[in-house]
Amino acid sequence: MPTILRFRGLRVVIYSDDHRPPHVHVIGADREAKIALGGEGQRPSLVVNEGLSRREVALALVEIDRNRALLMQRWREIHGDA
């Protein structure tokens, strides 16, 4: 599970044995959220949240949107075309 980004005590990872559609997992101590990267022209969106605060989710959505191109590139490197 490669860590792609780190911010404010959270890690953004892409599991190598995961499934489509393209998404990332945001992991903190004993908590995790799954965020879809979205298609062209779409913003990332929360799929499931298991313990992150609203503030952490909001921050994660901003960081993932800001780094979406990098995350999509890494998704393709790990899983092939999105």
C-alpha cells in the first residue's frame, strides 16, 4: 500500500490490490476514509468514513482535489487505465 501524500497526521494511500473506480484511502490513527477521485471535471467525493472528523474529511477533500492529477497518475501506475 504505497503512501502517496501526507498532511496533518493523515496518509493518503492506494491499495495495490484494490478495485475501480479510482479512489484513495485517507488513514489516521485508528480511522480511515475512502474518497473517490472522480472523473474528468468532477471533484473528489467521500465514499465512506470510518472515524475521521468532519474537519479531517474536509481537509482531505481539498488536498486530494489539489493533488488529483498526481493521484490519478499513481492510480494508473498501480492499476492500469482508470
